[in-house]
Amino acid sequence: MVYGVREPARLGRTRLPDGRLLGWAEWGPAGGSPVLVCPGAGTSRWLGFGGDVVDSAGIRLISVDRPGLGASDPCPGRTLTSWATDIRQLIEERALGTPSVVGFSQGAPFALALAANGLVNAVAVVSGSDELAHPRFAHSLSPQVRDLVDAVAADPGTAEESFAEFGSADALWELIIMTSPEADRAVYTDPDFQHAFRRALDEAFSQGPAGYARDTVLAMGRWPFDPADITVPVDLWYGQQDTSPVHSPDLGESLTLIIPKATRHLLADAAGALLWTHAEAILRTLTTRSDP
């Protein structure tokens, strides 16, 4: 099985006003409804999803490498706010209008930052990392994740250096496999899917670990926006079998109560890989949210 993973229909890089380039990959019709993708930790634009859905659904799926990963130039000291500025400029340069966005795993806070800055018309958070540093999770994080959150709060620079020392395509692959339930390992170790996943990891780390390390600091810290201020529809998709310690500790329950127009989908038969096992439901639901 390939779980909807296809070669990109189009690849490119867009120059921002400060001269940096953002790398992207696209699937689906060039004139389709634009849907941005914020990939998971340490993966690049190459790893799409829903390749068997986007054409019939009329979706132009656009996965964007964050600065310092894959084909996007680095931006030391970047923040979730500066990420929103980058995407605002990308949207203008590529005439994307008001797209919707999907944030997978560690990509979730980056997707929600776009919503908080008024850049998108709907959001799908899929197996998303929550605001782990928020006091509502003070007593529900695993000891290992609590240590990471505390390290970022105490000294972000030192924590970022530590994440860079750990970060590599091989190390992240081993961590994902080690912390995944059997339902997810069956997806990730499928030969075709594993090839695509490993290629995306290798490309993401092609510039070294700095991009991954910065992403992780941002994901483990407090968000510079209040989710309660997000006014667009947000679908929160979680699999009840998800065992990742860095996704939402309550599988999106409290975040659903905070975001005014949030809808939670908790799927009993799914785990963390539902971006690929349930792509059609995710994309078609997102399309209904973003319809005028």
C-alpha cells in the first residue's frame, strides 16, 4: 500500500522579500482550492497525503518546508509569528487567496498560528501537538516530555542546542518507530510508505539539524497567540490508539473547548498515522468548512 502518497505534481521555491527561499511541493489541479500543509517533525515537502483524493476533490495541496528544513533557507531565531509572516508573503507571491491549512503532528502549532493571524479560512489539526507548556497540562505530560518543556522554559538556547545534537533523520525515525503503536508501525514500515517517509526525513535534514531543533523549541514552548481568539472552523482529528507522548495529552479534548469553532473527531479505529489512513475524510471535511 502507498496510503495516498504520490510524487508531487509540481515542485518549486518562492523568494520572500528578504531574499530567502521557501520550498514547496504541490499535488492536485493547479486551479484547485488551495490547502496548505504544515508537515510533522523533521519531514519535508516531499511527504504528501491524499494523492488519491485531491484530483477528484478539486484540491490544490501545497506542502511548505519550514525555514532551515528541506528546500527552505534558514531563518535563525524564527518564531511562530515570523512563520505566519513568511506564509503571508508566500500567499501573496503565489496568489493563493485565502487557503485552508492542515497541520500534522508538530506542524499543528504552525497551522494554528496561520489561523490566529487571519491567513486561512479553516484548519484541520491531525494528530496534533498541543500547547504542551500550557498549565492545563502541568500534571498530564510524561516525565520525558515534562523535562523537555521545562528545559525550553528555563533556557531556550541551551535546549535548542540539545535538540540539534539529537536531531538526525535516523534518530527521528527510530524515535517514531519506538513510540508508535502497532497500528502506526504497520503504516510506517510498509515498504513503499517507508521509502517515502525516509526520503522526506533525509531531505528535511539535508541542511543539518538546526531547522528541526528550532521547530522543537517552538513546539515545546508557549504559543504567542491565544487559541480562543481563532475565529475560523478548526477540525481536530485524533486516533484513540495514538500513543505519541508529544501529541495532545488529552487527544484534543481541552483544545476543542478553547477554540470557539472547533470540532473534535476521535476515531476509535485509528492511531497517529490517520493523516494517511483517513485522508479522504480529513480533506473532504476541510473542504466543507472552507466553502463560502
